[in-house]
Amino acid sequence: MVRRTLLHAGAVVTVGTISQGTAHAGAGPYGPLLPADADGLALPQGFSGRIVARSGRKVAGLTWHAAPDGGACFPDGSGWIYVSNAEVPLLGGAAAVRFRADGSIAAAYRILSGTSLNRAGGATPWHTWLSCEATERGRVFECDPYGERAARPRLGMGRFRHGAVACDPEREAVYLTEDEPDGCFYRFRPRDWGDLTEGALEVLTGGGGWREVPHPAAPSEPTRYQVRDALRFNRGRACHLADGVCSFTTRGDDQVWSYDGALHRHEAMHGPLFVAQDGAVEIDVITRDGAVAPFARLAGRRGAELSGPAFSPDGGRLYFSSRRRGSGVAAGQVFEVSGPFERG
């Protein structure tokens, strides 16, 4: 199964997935790939890449975690911060790298520890990182990317095998995916927007409406079975909101779905997208007419997984992780790509 990741960076680009039957080879907006650099990264003319973190090695004094996964960028004065989850059993959590305005690394530090299999998550409008556990009764933790406040579990958002989250400020809701073959699509409506401590967890139903989950903590019955007419999605993963539409991927059937909060309608969605692919170990550009062209490719990384794509706040740098499993531990690297990305 090819694993793919959904991302949007303001008006710059979208990264996601598309049904395999709808795509066809075509020309991309950035031109052909040049030969790979010393790190095995092939990019179009005008773009350059570097590795900013490696599992097991020091980054500004911090030993970088194994199995880097979901990530996001946050503004930090004239610089920015990149946050990365660790999909490690029992020793998961998340860490952050702080960059100066010139792109140099200023600091690195942990923002979450003592959790398990932190795979994906999402950024909030108030600049916190929601790190999700992909365990049977996984939790969502709200983390401070700036390292000033301790992470807190948000149990009202449900105890299940979490995929990712996306925030909808207009409707004051947080959408959540579930990584189960018969998983659901949820939304959490906090009592006070900006405070995720309390609120109602709801599930999308077959009629297109929402029904509240009676017991989000799932002490005996899993959340996905508590509402009889809940819609089922095959292993929900990445999740993103743009222009009032929440798009999410399902890796079980290799689809992207979109939920229009204004129209209360969900449907399959296609393009325009950037796609971070594991099978080909590359990032592709998919245009609105379904044409696919490579944007970045890693040579000599067969079997690796790509994850955690995120743009710097100005849209000029793209971050993503590459990881390869070995001896039960996934060593990985965090790449940075800079260049003339299209600005919308």
C-alpha cells in the first residue's frame, strides 16, 4: 500500500493523494528533475535541498528522534519553527527545530514526551500543535511549538486510533480522522473556540449530518460503534482544511474525500495537489486535469516512507521527512527544499 500525505501551505500548494485511476503522466509547472545531489535528492532547476536533522544525531544539542512523521511549521518572529512527530511505541512524542530568518538552526527541543506512536496531527489557528497517537485508545495532545508550556491531553477529542486533525475557524470545529478499516470522520466542537479542554465530539452520519458520540473516552465501546448510522471510511489519515472544505485521505482504498462544511456534503476529490509518495519515494505535482509530474525524488531509498510535509510561513521552504525501517526502528532524515515555489 502506498502511503500518501495531505498538506496545504496558504495559497502556495497542496499536498495530498488522488485515486490511481484518474492520474496520467504530464508536464509539471517546475520542469524536469536534475540529477540527484550528494544526499540523493533530485529537484527541478532553481531548487536546492539539504538535510536539517537525522535520527540518532544531534541537532542543536538535541538527539533527533526515530520514525519522524507528521509535521507543521509555525511563525517565530523573523524566523520559523518546524515540528515533527515520532511514531515510536511508548517513546513517541514530538520535537521542534527553530530556524533564524536566514535559515540557520537556532535551537532544537522536545515539546512532547511519554506518549506512543505519534503519527500525525495538525496545527491550530492559535499556533499550537495537535499531536495524535495512532494506538487503539490513542489521545490527542495539544503542544506548544515554542517550548514554553507543557503539552496537555485533550480527552474530549476522543480515545481512538487517531489519524490527523484540521481546524475550521469559521465553524469553530476541529475535524479528526480515524485509522481503522471501518473508521469514522469526526468533528470536535469546543465549548469556547481556542480552548480544547471541553466540548462535544460528533461523528458524520449517512444522512450527511452529525451526531454526538455519547462517550468520547470510550471506556467500554469504541467511539466508532457508539452511533449506529455513522459513515465508514477505510483507514483515514491525512486531513486538511481550505476555503471551508475539509479534505482527508483514506489509505485503505487510496482515496481523497472532501467535506464541505457550508453545504454539509462529502464526496471524492481530485487535484490540484502535491503528493508525497512512499512507493516511488518522491513528491509529485498533480494538476487539476489529473496530469502527474515529479517535483522531488530521493534516489537509493527504495522502501522508504515520506511524511510530515510542511511549508515555512512565507511559502519559500518545504520540509518533509524520509524514513526507512530497519531492526524494528525507523531511522529518518528531515529535508528542507527551497526555491521559486508558486505563490497564490
